[in-house]
Amino acid sequence: MAKEMTLHDAFLDELRDAYDAEKQLTKALPRLAKAASSPDLREAFESHLAETREHVERVEQAFESLGEKARGKHCDGIAGIIEEGKAVMGEDFEGPTMDACLIAAAQRAEHYEMAAYGTLVAWARGMGHSDAERLLQSILDDEKAADQKLTALAEDGINEQAADAAHPPQDEDEDDEEAEQKSSTTSMNRGMASASAKRPARRAKR
């Protein structure tokens, strides 16, 4: 009879998944940084790349604290998110539009990791793995901070610039011409209404 799996087994499985995800992201983040046109966004990706490399080491320390050898299990979830990001970079987007799309792609990865580490922290706490809990909580805090930084960059101008490029404001000359046409049409309608009011009514034939 096969041994029944426990929460500890599920925890190790999730930890291996997270370990592989971090390693995949160390290869994906340089591509995001290279594709960014905003210097601040590029710096954010490069900064998080350095953090991600530290996360790999912290996950290895979490394995060590449990007396386990650090090894990964292919993370299909993050692999799919990375593929979506590659597809975005292959589109004919430029400037702020590309930057807005890169932020969206990066935040999908952040939210995936936040969900994964949130679960790992809760399970570590429940099973009394205090060292692993501390290490994983520090990673979760980094992921939340990175997500907030990306949101701030989007809201501080990148999204607005991309939206303006999608729907550019009308030229002032076009606005004046449109207003003049509306004014002429209104005047014409008033003139026709006035003439109609002054025209005597026809008498009915007997």
C-alpha cells in the first residue's frame, strides 16, 4: 500500500515549483529590461533581477533548514506567463505602449509568485518550520514591493502616455474648425426657423 502523502510533502512540492520559477525568471527579466524604453522601468527590472537571484539562494536555504536537498520541479505556470511576455515583446509596440505591456506581463508573474509564497508561508507556519517561514516571508515581501513599484511606474505616467498615443487629442485647429461648423449649422437652423415663422399661412380653398 502506497504511503499517504502529507501537507509536508505538498509543501516540498510547492517549494520545488517556486525554486524552478525563480530560476526561470532570472533568464526572463534581462529580456524585459532590454525591451523597456523607460529608464525607470529598466532599472526596476534590473533591480528585481538582483533580488530574484537572492531569492534562489533563500529558497535553497529553506530546503537546507528542512534537511532537504534543493531541487526544482518544472513550473508550468510561470513558464506560461513568460511565454506570454515573449509574445508581447514580439508585437509591433513602441515606447510607452510597449512599457505598459511589459508592466502587465511582469505583474502577472509577480501575482503568481505572491500567491505561491503566501501559501508556502502559511504552510510553513502551520507546521512549525520557523526558519523556512522567515526566509519565504522575506521573498514574499520583496515580491509585493516589486509589484507596488511596477504599479507606481504605470500610474506615474506610462499608462497615460500609452493611452494618449492610442487616442491622441485633437489638434486645436481641428477643434476650432469643428466649433465653427457647429456654429454655422446652428445659425442656419435658426434662420430657417425664423423665416418659417414669418411666412403667412395659406388660406384654405373653398
